[in-house]
Amino acid sequence: MISENIHFNSTKVLDPKFVANCVQVSCDFKSTILIKTLDKTVNLKSIMGMMSFDFENIKDFLLEVNGEDEKEAIKVIKAIFI
């Protein structure tokens, strides 16, 4: 498992196309990819989970990737948010 703290300050996460792209890209990997805050965990492969995540008010989260392709997955997913 690889975990990394992510800080972002962008309005692009409010765009439904951005959310859909995150889900689509994450589904290309076999690893489990989660976004975690103090009170919520969201599966990045879930469009409903991603739509419910409060990106407008949360700027810091933990990106957690677990699986056989976790190194490549965290690199690609991190690049989307940073």
C-alpha cells in the first residue's frame, strides 16, 4: 500500500468532466484507489462517491493506493490533482 497526502487548490475539481475523468483514469488500474479525509473515505473508481465528495471545501486529503500496479497508479492519479 502507498499513501500520499495531496493538497490542491483548483476549481477544476468542481467540473463534472474532471470528476468523470478521474473515475475513468482510476478504472484503468487494478489497484484499489481511495481518497480519505478525517471523516470520509471515497473510492476513486466510484462516480457516485466522487460526486458526493466535498472538493469545494476540502483541499487536503490522503490518496491511498493498494494493489499490484500501485506505483504507477499513484503517480498518474497524483498528477491529475496537482
